[in-house]
Amino acid sequence: MRTLLILTSILFLGAPSQSFGAPDLSVQTTYDDDRDVFITTGTVHLESSVDALQTVAGHLSQYGRWALRGINIKASGKPFIIKLRSVDFLPGPPYGKGHFKVGFDVDLVWPFRRKGQTIKFGVVEARKAPPAGIDRLEIDLYGSSRFIKGFRIVLVALPNGEGSAVAFKAEVKLTGFIDTFFPLGVYRRNIEYRVVKVIENLRYFLMKDREK
């Protein structure tokens, strides 16, 4: 039962930098013992201009087009048990500037299999950047979760020479029982991996858009 709870907690968009092995990627995760929080910080460099990056970042309703590319496959090539299926942005109340609704399935044998589950992340801030984008996005877990007490991520779009970069900081707090059986290495292989993968997908999307 404990193993099942650990597996079903691996839900977030979320790999240690060595798994990607890219010179334009820097990621580090630490654990804050005082607050019982995993803290992941990093920077991903992109060839696209900061204007192009900010414009794509500003289209919140389009995140589902690119965010989930390869998201259900581990760095080892094996599938995750938690299958992220959809990302939908719903503007307006009940959460400030709107929220993302992430759909997922739990791919286990009956009776533990779950289909059509959802988790929500509120948009705390989406700071506008001219002409039609955003340069800072802050997202926070909203609503109840059986396994996660908190998930907050801040992403900032920055100029980087002729290209751009995404700097980010994610703070993840698991429920007490799950936290006890969730060492740093497991976090890196699962939650950290998927956080970085989403930003890698953004880079891939921007690259393909430039090639059109």
C-alpha cells in the first residue's frame, strides 16, 4: 500500500540535469528540512528571441499544444504510471487570473486504476510584456490533493544574447506520509524530470515555429 501511495503521488509536470545532459540546461534540487519542501531551480537557454518566447508564454490557452510532448516517458525510456493527458486553461474565477486543469490517468491494474482524474493550478501572476506576451508566470496548486500539500512554480523569460532563457523555481511540498518515503533521488527522477521536460517542450515548440 505504501508503494502504491508513492507511485500515485508522482503527478506533477516534472529530471535531474544529468538526465538531459545538455550544456544549455542547468538544474538543481535541494530539500529544505525546516519547511519539508523540495526546491528546484534552473535555467534553460533557447535560441528563439525573447519576444518570441514571451509571445508563446502569453498564450495560456495554447499550452496544451506543446506541454505534454513525451511527458509520460521517463529518461530511461520506460513509461510513467501517472499519464498526463491534457492541459486546459480556464480564465477568470474562482482563481485570480484563471487556472490550468491538468487531466491524468493512473495506469495500474484494477482496482487501483483511475481514469479521467484532474488537478488544478491557479495562475497567481502573468506579468504582461509588450507587444502581446508575458515575461513572468507564477502558478500555484489550487484545490485539494490527497498527496500534495503545495506546488508553486515561478518562470521568468529573459534575454540571453541573441536568444533567450527561462529561469524557474519550483517548490513542492508532499503530504507528511508521502514525504517520509520520497527521497531526493526519487523526486529528481519523477517530479523534477517532468518540470524540466515541459520547458524543454517549450524550446522544441519555438524551434519548430521558427522553421516554418
